[in-house]
Amino acid sequence: MGQYYKPTIQATKYEDNRNLVRKLFVIDPHDLNYGLKLCENSHKNSEVVRLVTNLMHELNKQGWATQLVWLGDYSNLSFGEKADLYCSLKRSNMTFRKENGVIVSAMLEGFDGVIDMTQDHHYLVNHDRNEYINTAENVGAYSQLALLTADGNGKGGGDYWGANWRDVGLWRYHEISVMDKQELDEFLKEKSRYDHHHPHYKWVKADYHFDEIY
């Protein structure tokens, strides 16, 4: 049987430094004319990956912390509890604007603003593992963001069994930020200045490449 995946973002931030606010964004790849199987929607140039990346970047700019899981329906995990998150969450409604047949912007239910789909933000920062990668160096066919956060891989048809398949899911449910080069440089500078008791963030250059070559 095939396994179906929906990228799911949990965004959290404190309002008035007291109340924790939580939002969930559930992306249905069908809305972007992609299949639901992992290898159908996780290619590095897919509009599903572009939407998730740019949405996370916009949320981060607004002060939201973001956790991501590319959630398969055979997964038993959720954010903080054991449940079938895939079946229990309603997808977020989306509208798009196209130019010459290409999606250039999107609006998503629950998100305050317009998502610019023309941007490329190459740096993924994992705050739980204290590491970051530059997706512009990705020599594989598949998105590092999608496969590193996939939950349920190996349990259904359409899952990923290519190079480095054991790394699939290493980042699922972790706090991840999406940055451009200037934002990353400023972030690392602030970390080195103030967070002397925390591990330094390391650049992971050669790891996490996913391709169909075994």
C-alpha cells in the first residue's frame, strides 16, 4: 500500500511574554498538483518544498519558532502525543497567484501575510542538533528539508530507499529555522557573542544528500 504524506508545521511564540500561542499549518500536496507519496512531492525543486520553505521563513521573520514534520499516514507520532496526526488535522486552505503558469505567491489559512514563492532561502538551521546546512550545495535529487523531517519512511509504497536512506527523519519534529546568508551570519554572530554555554552550531557540508542512486 502507498503511504501518503502531508508537510505539517507547528509554529509557536509567546504573546506579551506570557501566553504561548500555537498554530498548525497542514499542506496538502494535491493543492499544488503533486502526489501524496513521499517521492512524489519531495523533489528539491517541487512547489511543495518551495511553499514549505518560504512559509517557514516568513513565520521565522514574524518571530515564530517552527517545527516541521513531513507526516506520513503510517506514522504514530505527533507533536507531543501519540496519535494519528495525519487523519486528525484538517488541511490549511490555500490560494495562489500565477504568472505565466508559475506560482509566484500564496496565501494560507491562518497565516498573516502573503508568501513570496519566488524567493530562495538556502540555509536550514536545526536548533535541536546545533547544525545547519546550505541547500544550494545539495547534489541529490530530493529536498533535504523534506526527507530529513519525514516521519513514517519505509512503511509504504512510494517511500524513499535511495542514497543515505537511514538519515531520513533525523530532523522530524525538531525546531528548524529557514534563513538567507545574511540572516545566518547575524544569527551565528549573536550566538557566539551571548551563548557561551551552548554548543556552537556546526556547518554540515557533505552529509544529508538524497538521490535515487544506491
